[in-house]
Amino acid sequence: MGADTLLLTHKIETIGAMSCNPSFGGIGKGHLMKEVDALDGLCGRACDETGINYRMLNTKKGPAVWGPRAQIDRTLYKNFIQNALLTTPGLTVIESPVEDLLLKESVCSEHSLATQECFGVLLGNGTKMFGKTVVLTTGTFLRGCITVGLSSKPAGRLGDEPAVGLACSLEKAGFKMGRLKTGTPPRLDGHTIDFSKTILQPGDNPPVPFSFLNDKVWIKVLSLL
């Protein structure tokens, strides 16, 4: 679009980190990825450059309900995303939490519920950043909490601080805060698994790329145990 844009993140080194199952797509989300790609989003191109097993799901039914899915190499994906963002013209990346939203009375007469509008944010060090448009992508960080067994502690994810100030700011603006829970299953030690008793799940040959810009993916077809 050509607009000068600022991206704020807690840690630049965790941009693109895949915290849970390193996969993209599926029956529903595969369609969503195609829509993101059509709007010049990065994730489809990133998957074509970093996937290790590609499969088209639901192929026994009509093409309208097919779902592309891929297992991704965590390190390759994170490196691809970071490099893409840090080299994008017009995009500045700053490492800082957002503690508060800068709000003013709305002048929009078309929406009776829009009584306030955001014109910037307050950073953790007290710096104010101003912008015509502010987009929040908070993930699991809004007053996040991690529970392991009987122990709980504030965290956006393991090793990262939660966004407590931003959660309070949204509450003050009139948004009702809730809590969603995700459960991470225990991991298995690969050295304790007899892979001779597992079923080989080959990837598609040839794989179907996620991005409309690509004719093929970067890697030869691999099987998945």
C-alpha cells in the first residue's frame, strides 16, 4: 500500500516463532491462508520456502473443501519471516512493549458506538508513537498466564512477559476482557519411540504451493512419521 508503518514487538528475536505445533493450513485455515496470500500476506510464501511435508486434505470430496496443510521447519520459518520484515521498505521494527493506547473523542458520526478513536500508543519507556491507524495483534499476551501442574505465573508464552498494561488500557476503553485456555500436551522423547511400528505418511508429490506466486515449493518431497 506504500504507507510508512511501525511494527512494535516485545522481542525481535521471537518474531515468527512457532510456539506450538509447527504447521500451517488445514480444512478451514488453508482457505484463510489463500485469502491472506491474495492480499499479499507473507505466510503462504513463507510456508512454500520452509515446509518439510505438504499434503492436500479432504481430497475425497470436491475441490471447494480441499485444505492445503504443511509441517514447517521452525528455525527456517522464523528466519524467513524476520528477514522479510526487517528488509521491507517503509517498515520500521522497534523492540518495545505497548503499555497504553492514546485515545481521543471520536469524530466519526456514522457509528454511534464509536465514542473514542486511537491515534497512537504509549511504549514501555514512556515514548509516545502516533499514527492514523493502530492495529493490535495481541495473540496470547493480554494479561496472559501459564499454568504448569499446580503452579501458575504471568506470561505471554514461555519465556515472555505478558501485556498487562495494554489489557488494562483496553478495559478502560470499554472492552470486556475474558480468558481463553489452550492446553499443550506432553511431548514424547523421540529416543523412546519404536518408529518401526509407526505408519509412514508421505507428502504429496508434487506438493501444491500455498502461494499463488509460486509454482513449486523449495524442498523435495519428504515422508512424515
